[in-house]
Amino acid sequence: MTTPSRMTCDGVSPDTAKALRAAMQRLFAGKPQSTDGRLTKENLWREAQVSRATMNRARPILAEWDARIAEQGKTTAGEARRDEEISRLRTKLAAKTHECALLEKKLKAAATAIAALHHENCALRDEIGRRQGATVVALEERPSRAARDPLG
């Protein structure tokens, strides 16, 4: 237990104040040694290797912590980079999803046009066959121009 004569204006011993401030610096720098690095008070006291009650007595240090959190937010530099990357990837995904939707619409329109042309082609072949009484020869089966015209 800390005696009142050894307490600093921070409400804790000099060693404890030093440990809490060092832990705070490591956490804000994104270089924790004893925790997962999230900017929480639980990580602060664990990183400083003091009890929660001891940390709670260090009100001026907790005020510094709260001020830094208010200024910076609860995300570490690594978390901020991760969140920016996630945001960038979500934007990219949304653009690709929109592009895929447009291409799908074009594909459906092309399939509809091809089906209509196919049915029209079949109907025209049937009509020509009825008019001439002959079967229409497919283009692939026709002789080449050179074979039809020997002078070529």
C-alpha cells in the first residue's frame, strides 16, 4: 500500500505514475507490450501492470487519458489504417457491384435480341422454303466463291 508521503500530485506513487504514463504512451503509439492494444482503460491498467483500483486513484492521469481519447478517438493508428482500407474496399466493391449490374442488364438485353433474331431467322427460312418449295441451305454448307467461279 502506498503511504501518503510517497504520493505525487497524481494520487499515486511516482513509480505508478511513471508506469501509467509509459503504458499510455505505448498504447497511443500502437506498441503495447502486455495487451491487445485497444485504447481502453482496462488495457491501460493491464499495460501499466497495476491494479484497476490503483489506476482509478490516479485521477490526473485518467484525465490526461480521457483528453487524449477525446482528441484522437478510441482507434489506434493501426485500427485507423484498417478502417480506411475497409472503407476503400467497400467503395471499390460497391462500384464493381454497380458495374456487374449494368453488365448483367446488357447481357440480358443481348440475349433477348439474339433470341428474337433467331426466331425471326427461323420464320424467314420457313417462309422462303414454303415459297420456293425447297430447303434453305445454311451458309456453312454453301461452296466458297472460288469454287463457284473458276476464273476467280
